[in-house]
Amino acid sequence: MRAKSNAMDPSSASDQKEKARPCTGSDLAKVDAHVITHEEYEDGPELTQEWFETADLVRAGEVVRRGRSPKESPKVAVSIRLSADVLEAFKKKGGGLADTH
């Protein structure tokens, strides 16, 4: 029995390239070869942090919402250091999650 080999078949190499080519409908080699001119560069918006924060993500022509809507008054994380006896007094007093532990 003979093993099938594509190494000698030139048509199979072009078939593999065709399969590996992305389905963009664009001539990517031409796009890659294009050198951006100063005028073209100046046409683009300045990409600042504010621009990214307010930009919409669009997929398949539809805006994709990411995460929750921002709250008007969001909670703020706070970290404090307490002595062990003060912490123990708060735990004994109760009134919070410390009661459940």
C-alpha cells in the first residue's frame, strides 16, 4: 500500500494556501505593502484614554455593551488597620458580617 503524500503535488500546496487565506475579501498583500503618508496619518483621531473609555465596541454592525452602566454614586473601597482589641470589640458588638463567622 502506498502512503499518500502532498509533497510532490504542486496543486495541493496552492490549495493549502487558499484554505489558510482569511476570508476578508481584501488584497492583504496590497494592504501590507501600502506606506501611510503624513496626510493619511493626520486624518486619524488621536487615541486618548478618554476616547477609549467613551468608544463603542461594534461587532457585526451592532453595538456591544460591556459591563454594567456606571452608577451615579459608586461605592469606594476603603482599607483601615485596627488593633486586635478594637477589631474584637466590633465583632462582639455585631451588626455586620462579622456576626456570621
